[in-house]
Amino acid sequence: MSVNQRSETEELEVRLRAAGHVVTVSGLTDVDGAAAALGVTARTLRRWRTSGTGPPHVEIGARIWYPVESLSRWLDRSGHWRS
């Protein structure tokens, strides 16, 4: 990960926490946090997961988690990074 990517990821983690979203010590956020970060609904994330087009996610038990680093890269690639 580049220095710039690291700072964008850290910035996104700070924003998510400030908005009251969960960010684990391992850098994962839940569906609500991911939806907020990307500016989409949880339903859109579910549709993307089903079609295989969304950002990378992990399933732990019955829960879906998104690596904040992956969300940051997704925003960067899509051109939707919000300042």
C-alpha cells in the first residue's frame, strides 16, 4: 500500500468512526459503514455481492465485513473519493 493510499484509508477510518460506524482493530467495517463510505444503500451492497461486482468483503459467521482499505481503493478507482 502506498503512503497516499494509507493516508486515505486512515482518513476513511476516522470519518467512519466519527459518524458512529464500527471499525474493528483489524480495519473492517460492517455493511452500514461500507454503505455510508460508498454513498450507497445496504441493498445496493447486497446486490453487488450477489453479482460479484462490489468491493471485496469477508464473511465471518453470519456477518458481512468490508476491509476499509478495500473501500478506500474502490473509491479511488471509481473516482468517487469524497474530500
